[in-house]
Amino acid sequence: MSLTLLAELRGAIGASHVLSDGDLSAYELDWRRRYHGKALAVVLPGSTRQVVQVMQLCAAHGASVVPQGGNTGLVGGSVPDASGTQIVLSLQRMHRVRHIDRANLTMTVEAGCVLQLAQQAAAEQDLLFPLSLAAEGSCTIGGNLATNAGGTQVLRYGNARDLCLGLEVVTAAGELWEGLTGLRKDNTGYDLRDLFIGSEGTLGIITAATMKLYPRPQARMTALAACATLDAALALLGLAQQRAGSGLTGFELMGDFALSLVRKHFPQLPRPLPPCPWTVLLEISDSESVVHAQALFEQLLESALESNLIQDAAVASSLEQSRALWQLRESIPLAQVEEGLNIKHDIALPISSIPAFVAQTDAALMAAFPGVRLVNFGHMGDGNLHYNVQAPEGVAAAGFLREHEPAVNRIVFDAVVSYQGSISAEHGIGALKRDELALRKSPVALQMMRAIKQALDPGNRLNPGRVL
Amino acid sequence: MSLTLLAELRGAIGASHVLSDGDLSAYELDWRRRYHGKALAVVLPGSTRQVVQVMQLCAAHGASVVPQGGNTGLVGGSVPDASGTQIVLSLQRMHRVRHIDRANLTMTVEAGCVLQLAQQAAAEQDLLFPLSLAAEGSCTIGGNLATNAGGTQVLRYGNARDLCLGLEVVTAAGELWEGLTGLRKDNTGYDLRDLFIGSEGTLGIITAATMKLYPRPQARMTALAACATLDAALALLGLAQQRAGSGLTGFELMGDFALSLVRKHFPQLPRPLPPCPWTVLLEISDSESVVHAQALFEQLLESALESNLIQDAAVASSLEQSRALWQLRESIPLAQVEEGLNIKHDIALPISSIPAFVAQTDAALMAAFPGVRLVNFGHMGDGNLHYNVQAPEGVAAAGFLREHEPAVNRIVFDAVVSYQGSISAEHGIGALKRDELALRKSPVALQMMRAIKQALDPGNRLNPGRVL
């Protein structure tokens, strides 16, 4: 049967776009190298019509399909299982920017378009497509939507979901839903769009999307501020929101241990401020001018100094200095890699609960694992912490993980749940957190999710074993 | 059976909260007085626990349930049918503001909370809850969410959906989903929240919600501008977005005939500008100061005058003047009522298509019905027009509607669909547009919607006959 399917797929989209031999690890191995599957074939349709054909053939043969964009996901959601029976459907060849509507401030792009190229297409029209994250050079719009990606501009522009107005989707049965509207308002029935967004390829194949664009701000300015406590950082966030309104486009938190790893492994990077318990990176986007943004920043930071919310601050005086400050923030994950394996948590909390959560969870972990080191950083303005746990100094990381990862996770997730937080803020569930989700999510919600999955993919052929 | 059900409902929530005698027209007749149903009973639970009990009893007896908030909907979605067998579940008694979290900028309110009271609760904390619409004195948060209400601040803050972070929902079977998170990021499975929002009470009963709040702007300023053409108004929108960024919180369009009805029926209202083909109301919200907002407005309008986008402008110099300008805009629906019956359309279009759509549809209607009068106004910044059709001068409105409403609708909706617009931008589907939706929506989308309805309400007991 699988040979017939392969022959039919080759007939439909061309033999050169159906890969079943050779090294397919680019499609079968996930970015963090934790999941290595084996596909029956990797198929690369070149058009929506071809995706429809592929899905109809897979439906006829009862084959499971794993949709894939840039394969940069962090939870093992985009690679096949080990059975050798699944079809990886890569959207890579569907990468066109179909249309930019300047007056409507929208852009229609195909799912395989790399995020950075979508950003560039908007910039060429002097417009802003604000979605921005570390993997932007290789992740795709389809993957961003399937996982409802977050990133560094969520505070002002929202997650991928908030940037999407319409979708084109191929269903499990191979039917085409042409939902590519560029409308800001549309109350004609259930919100299918947001159901597909974040469903990690388990409900349908997103083939294209209409996304929101914005006028490009006249200025983007960045500053670092040193806070003695998390409570002070929280108060600084409130003050910045009050003063800058929606001009505040970034509020990133960096714990001292996280920055110490950057200092250790990337000593060439600048050190604009002396070490302090918490460093905050603030970004303001301004529709008026650099001068206006600068004045706003100065007033804000002066007030914060006077109120003793911050101990010190440094405002970037050029685009280059701005980039250098962001580079500090973005070097934390890389410094962690240099330091060795660690246990990652991508959690969200009500912003007001962050200080209490961190105090309580730090203490619980240090009591359970004396000397344990906490790499704590993240998008504080969105309540999203990357709260990572590193073995004590001198303890072999691999062994620590092998022995203690479940216990560490239990402490962290118990605390997250007790503060009504989320065990996955922006990375999704995939294969990695599926069992944890089944334990942590409300049974009523899980039951509704299963009913919806059954309704839209009754054969359980779309990315089976992920999410649910 | 129905007598047993009534007795059990009385036992569960108290006899005084189960109404089955006397004048129930406040619950049975819709706001536009087009739908007059007959309920078996109106039940008014006082807590989420009681909603669970009511739903379990209704499930056990196979009774249909029509959830109701302020009963201000415009599409007949919140009143029972004529069968005398349905239970109206009014959320009126559940009107508490449960909690305001200042640092998280969220507010948790019960479904029956009147929108204006929610706004006031936020204002008392010096915060802004931006949802705002004509019915705010009597509509409720639950109804706003069930219909994904829009209103006058969508341009900046989005629809009700965009303002909601979490929901508490009772299912058709009487199970409770406690999804009241105050999280900005949460990627733990399918987006149930957005599925319930806008489902018009057909998938579950929203009993409470956690909504976003914002710092209160320091200033809100309003101006009127006169545009000779819709193309000029469109260019003005682009310029205002470029200059004011997200500070632009309102961009309302008013056609001359719409304003002429206001002049005719409310001659006491001010006339800040002489009549012109299109008048735009602009609103800027400013996080800095009145002076800053004023300077922004002056620069913007000066540029617009120089580029010939506008012929004239008037900036409100006080809060009182601002209110007067908004009153002009808000008097249009009232002036229409005075003028007599008309055929209302609540449509959305890609903003860039508005000039072409209006030119084409005006011409088609005037060719088909010589002398027909077009009341055209709406939230242009959101692409949302209230494109209403009034009988020719001297022709009896009732007769015109009786004879021509279907033909008028066909011309308008055909044009809407040809521009990839929406036949219901912010009012929803309810009973009024159910048949039209079945004709106009993609069959694949309808089929998915039906599958979801079947999955979550297999007995079709939640607001049956609405939406689908």
C-alpha cells in the first residue's frame, strides 16, 4: 500500500518533490536533536492545489501526515514518529508573498515563507510586520501560526494569532477552506481561524495566511535598567506602560546568573551596566521621532530613579548600541548551550504573580537540590519566563538531568499551576509536553479538545500523538 | 415533563428566580422588536454553581436553553423561539466584578455585568476598559463576548475577542470549564476561548471572563475633517495611522445623507463643518498630555490640508466639544429611526476596497431603485460600514421594505462577497442572517462549524436555530 501511495504522490506533484531515500534528517530530526523519526516520505507540494491532492491521496490510503515548516520547533511537534509510515508534508516550496495591500495594511503570504523574508517584504513597502523571534531566519509563517509563536514584540503587537486576519487551510480529508480575508471585523460564525492557529498541525494544514501590517515607527530606542528586586521591576513595567502607552514594545527581564553566563562565555560583548540582581531591557517604538523617543525615555528613567525603582540605567544612543543591548538578551540561550545541558521551562504567569512565584520556586528548588543554578529571563511584559534550571557548579549536567528532571519539573509546574499560570507560554505542546498537558489541563477542557479533534480529523491522521 | 423541570429549577435556584407567568416580554422580545418568542420559563441563576445546576437539569430533561445578557442584540439571537418549550437563561443576576489585578492589567467580571459598570470599575482604579458601544448602558460582558462585539475603539484595542484573556464556561451537559486565566501567552492546546467568543450562545454558557485593562490615556482628543471623496478619506486614514501610530483610536466615517438626517431631526446639535460628501471623526488618545495630542492633531490636519486630502477641519478644544462631535456620530442611528424604517447592513470590507465598493453598490442600487437613499456611515478604520438603504423620498418605507428588501440585500451582499467582505461585521448572525450565512459562507467552513457544534452540543440544545 505504501508503494502505491508513493507512486501516486509522485504522479501528483512530481517525483523530485517526493523524497524517500537518502539523508532526510533535515526533516526527521528536530532542532533540539531530541526527536529523531523515520518518514515514509517527505513530500514538498508547490501549490495549494497540490496540498489538496496530497491530502486526498493520504486520506485514501489512511496515511498519517506531519506538516512541517522550518522545523525549528522546540517541543518535537514537527518531525515524524519512528514508525516509517508517516508522510512529512513540508510547506517549504510554498514561500511566496502573494500580495501586500498597503491601504488595508495586510500581507498575504504562503505558509512556507521564512519569517525574515516576510519581514523584509513588508519593510520594502516601508511597513512593519512585527512578529520577531530568535529563529526568524529559518522558521516559517505556517509554523509560526501552527504554534502561535510569541517572541520579542508581543507586548505591543500580540502573538502570531493576534497578527493573523485570515487563513487558507486544507482539511484532513483534502478539502480546501479559503478563509483568506483581510477583514478586521467578521462575525459570521465560529472562529475557525483561531482554532487552527496554535493547533500544531493536528486539525488542518495551513497553506497561506493574511497577516496584519503596521506603519513603520519613526524610531526604536532601547535602554537597560538595573533593578534590585523583582517587585521593583514590576513597578517599572507599570510606570513604563503608563508613560509610553503602546509605545512600549519591549520589556525583557534578565536575571543576574543568566547575564553572568553571557559575561563568562561571550566576554567580548559590552557590559553597559554593572551586575545587579535584575536587568531590564526596555524598548520604545515611536511614531514621531528619535528626539521624541529619547525625551520619553529620559523622563521615564528619571522618574524611575527618583522613585528608587531602578539603581542605574543606560540608554542606547544609536541603532548600533540598541542592537548591542538586544544582543545581550539574545545571547542568554547561546551562553546556556555553552554552559551545558539544562532543564528548560517556558512558562507564563499573571504578571503580578512573578515576584512571588520566583521567590517561592527558587526556594523550593534550592531546598531540594542545594547549589542548583537558576537561569531566569524572559518576556516579563507578557508574563512569560524562560525559567531554566542548571545543575550545581561542578555537577555533571547530563547526570543531573537524568536523575532529577522529573522532580525539577514537578516543583516548577506545581508552582506554575498554583499561580494559575501556563506550562507552555509560547513553545506549544508537541510531543514533549503532551503527557504533562494531560495531567495539568482541566479535564473538561481536554474533553472538549478531544471532541474537536475527533470532529475535524476523525481518522486521527494529522500529526497524531501531538498535543493530545 | 416541563412541569417537573420547572419544579426542579425552582428547587435548585429558588422559586423567585424562575419566571413563568406574567409579562416576560423583556426577555422574549428582541431590542429591534422583530422577534417575539415564548419561553417555558426565564431562569436567573445567581452563581456559576447555579448555572451548572440549571444546565444539568435542562440536559436531563432535554430542554433547549437560550442564554441572554442585556438582550440588546440586533440579530434576534437572544430571545426564545415561539414554541414555549425553551428556557431563557438570563445572566443578569451574575453581575459582579470579581477582581481587578492592577499590575497584571486585568479584570475578572461575571457575564451579567453591564458594560458601562465594567468600564466604571476600571476607571475607579484609574484604568481603562476600552470596549465601548452604543448599548453600553444595558448590554452585558457575556453578551459582548458571545457576539464578539465591536464598537468605537476597535481600531486601537480590537473587538471583544481581542480584549479577553480567559473564560469561565458551562457546557451543554452542565460541566464547568474554569478557564479564567489572566495570561497574555498560553499555548496549551486548542483555543477554546476564541471558539466560545462569537458563538452566540450555541456552544456553551459564558459565566465570567478575564478582560484586559489599559493605563488611562492622559488625553483624548477629537476632530472632524471634511473629505471630498472616499479616496481622500482613505488616504487620510493612512496618514493618520502613520503619524499617530496606535494613538489613533477612532476613525469614523459619515456620509452627507446620514448627517443630513441628523441635521433634519436634531437641529439643536452643533454643525461644526459645512456639509460635504464625507465627514470623518478622528480620535487620538495620548499617553502624554493634552498639549501633545493637540500638537499631533494640528500637524496631522495641516499636512492633510496641504495634500488636499481634506477641505476643512475642526478640532475639539474641550472634553465637552469632543462629546458633541461624538454625539453627531452617535445620533445617526437615532435620526434614522426618526426618518422611518430602513434596510440595515453591517458589513466589513478590506479597507482599501471601500471606495470601489461604495461607488459600485450605490450605482447598482440607484439603477434598480431610482431615488433610493443611502445612509452610509461606520467604523472606516476597521473596514466596517453601516450601509443602510432608505426608501426614496415620499415612498412609504414599510411598503418599500416589504417589496424590495430581498432584492436590496442581494445587491448589497453580492457586492460584499465580490470584494471578499463580510455580511456581518459586528452584529453577528443570530436568527436574522442564518439563512443568508448558509448561502454565503464557504461550504467547507459551514461543514466544519456544524461538526464543532455537533461535538460540543450533540443534542443541539444550546440556542438552536441560531448561527447554523
